[in-house]
Amino acid sequence: MPEQLTGLVTKIAFHNPETGFLVLRAENESEGEFVAVGNSPLLTEGNTYTFLGEWVDHPRFGPQFKFTQAELQLPASTEGIVNYLASGLFPGVGMATAKRLVGVFGEETLKVIAEEPHRLEEVPGIGPAKAKAIAEAYSSQVQGEEAFLFLYGLGLSGGLVAKLYNHYGDSVQEVISVNPYRAAEEVEGIGFKTADKIAAHLGLPSDSPERLRAGLFYTLERAAEEGHLYLPESELLSTCSDLLGVEPERLATVLADLAQEFSLAYDYDDAGESLYYLPSLYFAERGSAGRLVSLLFAKSDPVSVDVARVVGDFEAELGFPLAPEQTQAIKASLDEKVLIITGGPGTGKTTIIRGIIQLLEGAGLQLALAAPTGRASKRLEETCYREAKTIHRLLEYAYTEQEGMVFGRNEDNPLTVDALIVDEVSMLDLPLFYSLLKALKPGTRLILVGDEDQLPSVGPGNVLRDLIASKVVPVVKLNKIFRQGETSQIVVNAHRINQGLLPETKGRGGDFFHLREADPRRVEALIKELVTERIPKTYQVDATTDIQVLSPMRRGIAGVDNLNNVLRDALNPPGPLKAELTVGSKSFRTGDKVMQTKNNYQKNVFNGDIGRITAINRESGEVVVTFADQQREVVYIRSETEELTLAYCISVHKSQGSEYPVVIFPLLTQHYVMLQRNLLYTAITRGRDLVILIGPDKALSLAVNNNRTVGRNSRLQKLLAKKARKWRVVAEETGMAQPTLTSY
């Protein structure tokens, strides 16, 4: 059972205004001085609070009272009222003024402030303006306490209470009581499930219009997280019905209202069924098709360059002749307005990008290089010896007071380049692709490079595959393995897997090994032994920085979560000199290998960046991470640590765009739902020097033979083909096509 502890707050040692988390010192007669930690943005020094929580024993700071609720105790004695009024909560009231107020009204002072504030003018030195300010400050304090008690009564954690109060202020009770689902749309960290729990606490009907509307939006948002741009009406109603426990017919009425008021967008498939979209995805899909076709048919100024000479100079620089398909791809970058270059590892994509750069620069064109992630852009920069940026950085993604985070480059302020090369396009989701297209002026050449056989983007859409399947955009497909790839079993086996063939090994002298082990516990032990002992000793590599374990799933003995804990305790065990910090369900330790899980442009760190924790301040909750690729320190406050996760083992999706010296990949029959060819292919192509696959032949065979990729609801392919046909008719009838970009 939770304990109650009342104390006078003497010092607030740390306070994060964003989350309300604080560390404070308080005192009472029974405990003397004690330390309390919890979330409550309204606590102030000099006031007495009743805390609800439990005692915990901190390994470094000793006993602390960890509270989940804090209620202000208004003073009753004249001395307490003086201290309360002089606490700094009341503008213009210091100790002297507080004593004058209490001298006039005594123990009735707070009642007078609340009910008869005009009487404050009876006190010498207090006029109408000051009396009003004191009354408003007191009212705000009382309302804040009422709001906090209301939110705590809904069963919310201190962190969620702080987020809601910070967003809505004293009106939070009114907002949440009327429609708790507003918070799911407006407050970061408050999702549909939390809002639904609040609604249940408040006794809202399970079929209330607010709940049904929120449920439909949530169903489409979950579909987008799974990669879908839309859901057919029947599937949307069925899925949402199961979620809410409400009949589909009841939902259909609300869905029609949302469509009527344009809160949701819709289209029709060939059979006439309605397809429902979140509006942003609807416009991204249609806008991408229109803008891409416009680029394809746009007029551009003729370019004069001796292609043969540039290619010859490039071959001389390389020291070997290009293959015909490589030369074809380089020349096509000048001939085509939009070009896709796709191929697996070892097929020369990097060589071709370098050749394209020389050709376009030789033609006097200004070009830019970009990739979806920080890791991918850094690799592009290192291999092509030119500056490369993330797409977000290229488009000048930044915060504005009017709109929040927005792209500075768009249709009103396009990029000034003549050509743009984008690498790792398989990672590009549709919303980001649309933002990129909007920032390209008419006549800009667009070269898209990627491996269509890798996993699709984490975000919604299937851009690269849709573009290729549309047969609208020119494509150069690279199939031949060149030079060093011919002797690499990693590269050879990647192509074998793509062809539906089992990988082969060469024994001790190779760079690809398959260790046959089916028992998950023995796989766990084997991975630990390989990472900590066998591979570092045999190959002289660093166990933490050079070896990356990948896993198909988060759960299970051979999943990301468990392997992270096992490897962390082996490679970075706890010690008296290592600080630790627990935030929610996560625990961080000095020396830990961690990964950034979302793009953070203020800190200049990106989804998938890996670093080491070099310092932790447990009292302030700050964590310092040094990122190896940038050799710089980044400081995270407690609330920002939700962007970090342990990275001794990561998912295959999170590894996209990266390359590691050594990759270890467990593939078991327990991973059945994830045993797909493109996942296996993506995993092994992350390894540069050594790949070790662990698992039974059955699991490997299942993965290699399963080429049924999980479908994604997307109409980009059809829209592209349809718009291209219309443009061709215009071009044939007029002899030209105007470079007018379709605006959505």
C-alpha cells in the first residue's frame, strides 16, 4: 500500500519543467530532513505538501521517498500563512507585506483573498492592482491543485499528469472532462489507449461519438505504422469494431460524418469500395504522383558535355574499365529527367554514383547528395568525397513558432540545385518523398539509388518498389557482381538468397559462417561467447564497437530485448564507479552502447546513430552520450532519454543504411512470423568483413523460400501510370509538356 508523508519543502534541487520531474528536500518532525523525488510542476519551496508514494533505497543517495502524488496543504497558523504568502508565489508580496496582511486579517487571511479580495486594499501599501494580482495568484494555485487531484484521480502517472497540465494549464479538468480524446491528438505521449482509460474512469459511454471518432483515427494511425497508406472501408470498420467492441454499423455513421467534414480523405478502388486515408497520406500519395510525372515531362535546358571523355577520365581514375551496364547507368543520368538505379551489394552502385557526379559536374550542373538517415548520408559522403546530407537537413527542417517543425525548402522556396542524387531510397517513406519532391524546381534531375530487395521503409508507403513497378520511371537494374564482390561470400550469398538459393560457406577461410544451433538458450550462450571471446580474439576487433548483433524480433530469448540485457551484463557489468539511471522501464549505465531511436535535429543526432554513455548525473537525470562517428558529446535530460535504447543488439529494420565490420544474426523457428527472404537479405548485407548466421537449417530454409513480402496498401504505382498516360497524350498533341508542378 502507498504511504503518506507530509513535509515542508526546504529546497528543490532539480526540476525539469517539461516533465515536472523534480528532486527536493523536505522536513517534518517525525522524519527530520528527507529527500523526495517525483513529478509535479507546481511544487515550490516554503510550502507544505502531503506526498503519496513509497520509500526506496537509492544505491548512491540512500533512502528517498518516491512519490506519485503531491497535495498542497494550505497553512492554518498565522506563521504558516506568512511563510506561504512570502514563498514567491504571489507577485509583489515579500515577508514584510505578508506580515502586514496577516496582521490585519489573522487566520482568516486566505479566506479573505479567496472570497473578498477587494478587502486587501485595507492593508497599507496595497492598492487595487496589487490586490487583484494576489487574488489571481491564489486562485491559480487552488485551481492547479484541483486540476492535479482530478488528474491523479484518473489513475495517471506523475509524468502524464505533468504533461497534461503543462499543455492545458488550469483548464485541463474542463478539457479532459468534455473530451479526453483531444489529448491523444494534441499532447505528445498521450495516445489513444491512455485517453480511452481516462474516458472509462470518467464514465463516458463506450459508443460515444468522441470515442468512435478517436478509434477510427487510431486504427488508421496503426495501419500507417504498419506501412499502409489507406484501409478499405470494410477492413477499417472491422478492425476498429474489434478494437472498440462496437458494432461496425454504429461506426459507419461516424465514418461517413468524418468523410463529409473532410477530417478523413477517401478514394475508390477499381471495384468501387471506399479507401480511407489520413488526409496527410492522401495528399502525399496524389501529390507525389503528380509532381514526379511533372518532373519526368518537364522541359530542361540542353547540356553540352563530351560524355565519352568524362567516362574515359573516370575509368583512368579507377584503374579499370567500366562494364557496359555501369556506363549505361552513368550516361542515363544525363539523358533522363528522373532515373532509378537499383542493384544488390557488390554491383557497383557506389562506383556509378561517383561516375554520375563527375559527369554532371563536368556538364556544369550544380548537384546535391542526400540519404534518408544520418548514417546513410555519412557513408555516401565518405565514399563519394562530396558533402552529403540527410533529406531533412537538405530541406532545412527546423522549428518555427507559427507551425512548429517544418521544412524550410518547399514549393515556395525550392532547392537551387540542377540535380539531386538520393541514396538508400528503399528506406524512403512516402511522406518524406513528397516533401522532397515539393522542394524540387521544374527541370531538376533526380537520380534515385537503392536496393529494391531490402526491407521497405519503416514509415508508410513502398516508394522504391512502387516507382519501379509503375514502369513510368526509367530504371537501370544492376545484376553483375564486380571485382571484390566476386570473392566475398557475404556478397555471393546475398545474391544466392535473392535467387531463392541457400547460402554457401567456404570453411575457415571465408567471411560467412552458418552455425547450426536450434535451442534458444544455447543460441543465447553462443552469441555471448562469440561477442565476448571468440571473435575479438580471432579477428582482433572490439567487442562493443565492431560487432553488431541483429535479431528479427524484440521478444524471446534470441530477441533484441533479452540479448541486449545479456550482452550488456557481459560487456559492461555494473560496478561501484559506474553510475546508473532508471527512467520508466529503461535502465542506463555508464559505458553502455546505446542507439538514438528518432531524428533530433536540435541535437544533430539521427535515428539509428550509435554511441556510448560516457557520463550520468543521477541527481539531475542527465545522460551524456558520445557518438563515435562524430566524436562529440550530446547531453540528454531525463525526459529525452526516451529517445535512447540499448544497442548491443538491434532489430534488422534499425540496421538499414548501416554497415558493420561484424554481424551476428540469430534466425530460429521461433522467429517464424519474421522468416522472410528480404529480412534475411537485409541482415546479412549489413556485414562488411564477417557475417555469422546462427540457427537451424529449417529456419534458414523457411526464410530463403518465403518471398511473400507483406503487402502494403498503396496506390502510388497506379496513380503514376494513370498520370503518365495523360501527360503523354498532352505531349503528343502539343509537341511539348509544360513544367507545371501539380499542387496538393
